[in-house]
Amino acid sequence: MTADRENELLASIPTGLYIDGAWRPASTGAEFDVIDPATERVLARVADASPADGEAALAAAHAAQRDWARTAPRARAEILRRAFESVTERVDDFALAMTLEMGKPLAEARGEVAYGAEFLRWFSEEASRISGRFATAPDGANRLMVVRRPVGPSLFITPWNFPLAMATRKIAPAIAAGCTMVLKPAALTPLTALLLTSVLEDAGLPRGVLNVIPTTRAGAVTGPLIKDSRLRKLSFTGSTEVGRRLIADSADQVLRVSMELGGNAPFIVFEDADLDAAVDGAVLAKMRNGGEACVAANRFLVHTEVVDEFTERFTERMRSFTPARGTEPDSTIGPMVDAATCDKIESLVAGAVEGGAAVALGGVRPDGPGYFYPPTVLTGVPHDARILDEEIFGPVAPITTFATEEEAIRRANATPFGLVAFAYTQDLNRALRLAEELETGMLGINAGVVSNPAAPFGGVKQSGLGREGGFEGIEEFLEATYVGIADPFAANRS
Ligand code: SIN
């Protein structure tokens, strides 16, 4: 990858706010730096929205809502379809933007482009399938009609780890349902969202439907919007700690909320597992996105009969990763997104080792520049280690053991989180038991990745509320209005 190509792409990405169909600087003139986490150099400067800009964005979304709700579903579908085609054609641009601003290797970034674009395609197909219902009341008298309509102006707060897919997973169903929106992308990774905005603008999205306000003052800018009666929905992807505060703030206006929050995924390897498949799945579940995913395997629970063989083979695979800037052809793991992420990983590993865990691989943070942390495997991790309770968000695999299915389920469920679980077994009945007994929103059986735009992504317990993707994803943006109609045969009956 040449520096010229990087500079050419960076120069082509808009860096303003996008409000009411126009690109503009922040009202204060403020800008912030976007940093390359591999080099710690400044990639771009982006307009830093103020509370007044946030208000203008919501005003534009509110003003556009009525007309947008009345557009033909097919028209909304076609905008999404054109955006899907454009993102797919520009895979290299989107991939490079993501690699530069958040660090993942280009091959993985291309994978995210395919994943993120697919939400545009899936919801382009769903837009024209929104339907209500009509029924006769059980007593045979009144008629019951249910009409679906868009929830209304929505606020999206998206994370840095999947800068494209987490935006399209919210924007696409909102467009399909006829909602207008304000998007606040993560301040660490605004460039991908701004590039997506320009694609949606070119695809014909009317002014005011999507308004984008990168900011470093998240609370000051989004707080007043959440309390504003013009807003009807809030959708957030990020930590449980922040999600909890946003849910509390949303109570004033009784907003519809969707929350994709933290995870603490158990990866369970039973004694009957196909170990080749389990090792492949473990590498995927742990190392996708360098471990910076809420669905990343956070705790490995391995049956005592197979733990030695699993650990040896898994550690060898972890050893084969090549840390390097994501633009390097041989890079298979890029940097973490920032120094704070590395600090947290380092402290979790240190805590586990102090508690008695052994380091089978990695565990030593290299000198800079760049926020690198090496693939790390910890064995003999004590059950009370903090690393088993907190989201690691990095390439560290803590391995513990269990002796019975009952113990595996009990330990897997011993967390306030319930986003995803992974289990490797060849016993169909056991797999079905796990589906009923694990407290989780998603379960991978002999599969290290479950994310799919056609499936409902979301968690139970403190991992969140609502679902994104699949048939369920559009429901989050629709209200039901029930219309009771008097018995049309009443006159004939009397
Ligand atoms: C996340 O980690 O936030 C989402 C990952 C995914 O969609 O697979």
C-alpha cells in the first residue's frame, strides 16, 4: 500500500458535518484529529459537532420525517440497493479507510465491507415487505386492523470496532422503515461513517433523512437530543456502562431503545468435540477483529479430558499471527484502537498472572509506536480472575477447565452478560440442551462466528435490549397502530 494511495483516499473523504443534506463545518469551527493507531500519526481532521450542531441535526431529521414516511417503500428500497452496490464496488476504499482509522488488517476490513454492505441489501429487500394485519375479532363482530408506521426520528450512537457494519446495521433498517435519523459515529473512527454518508447521498437519500455529527463531546451533544421530544428512538452499540446511563436518560421521553451492549462470551469445548473444528472456531471467535468485538470469545471453558491437546494446538495457531500495520500485506493482526485499550488488556493479564495463571504465549506489550498487543494465551486461569468477568476486547485467550456439562452451563451463565456463547460438541441432544439452558441471545454450535445480516443480533441480561438484523431488525423501527372497526354486518344482524 503506497502513501500516495492512502493520501488520495483520505483527501476524498468529506470531513464536515452532514446536516439537512449539506456538508458544513462545526458551528464553533472546532475540529479534531483522527489518529492512525499503527503509527500514532494524524490521518485527518474532522469537524467537531457542538450541542448547537446536534440540535440542528435533530431539527433537520424532524422536519424531514413526515415526507420521508410517505415515500413509497420501493423508493426507499432502491436507495438502499444503490448504496449496497456502491459500497460493494468501493470495497477497497472502505476497507482502507477502516484499516487506517481503527487498525484491522485490510483482508479483515474487506470482510467487514461485505458484512456491512449486506445490511443495506437485506433491508432493501425488507423495505417493501412491511405489512400490517386485518382480522375478525374472536366474537365475530368488530374488525381489527393493525397498521405499521415508522417510529420517527432516531439517534444512533455507533462504536469504533466495526465502523461500517455497526452503522449500516442501524441506518439500513431505519431507511427501510421510513425513519429519519441522526448518527453520531465514534470519534476514533468517523471517516468510514463519513464515506458511507457520501455514498448514501449519491444514492439519492433525500435531505434531512440522515444527519451525521462526529463529535468529541458525546454527552454534551447527544444528552440534550435524548431529552428532546422530537426524538423517538435511541439505538446504541457500546459498553454496558454507557448503555445503562443512556437507558436512564431515555426514560424522560420514554424513547424506544435498542441497546447492543457488552459481552462475556464463553467458548465451551466438550470432550466429544471435533478438535480440528474447535481450534479453527476458537481462533475465529477470539481473533476476529483482533479480539475487539463484543462477540469475541472471552472465556475458554475446556473439558479436562481435552484441555491439554486443545491448548497446545490452539496456542500454535495463535503463535502464527503476524502483528503489523493493517496495510502491510503480511499483517494478520493490527494494532488495538488506542493506548487505553492496551492498558486495560495489560492490567487484566497482569491480574490473572498474579492470581496464578501461566502465560503460554504472548503477554508482553511491545514498545511503540502503535498500540500493539500480541496474541496471548493464558492457562490455569483461576475462576475468580477479573479477566473472566470483564470484556477483554483484545487478543487474549484465558483457558479454564470443567468436568461436567452441568458445570460448564453453570459457569457459562455465571455472568451478568448474555450476548453470545459458542459450544463445540458432536452430541445433538447436548447442543439442543445448551440452546435451552445457556442464558444468551446468540449461540454458535460448532461455529466460531454467528454474525449474519439475516439473523437477529442481540443479547439478554446486561448485554442489551432489542435485535439488529434479520426480520426482527426492522421491527425496532416500526410502531403498530391498532384500528378497531365496528362490525360491518351489524345492520344485517339487527
Ligand atoms: C460487535 O462486536 O460490536 C459486533 C460484532 C458483530 O456484528 O459481529
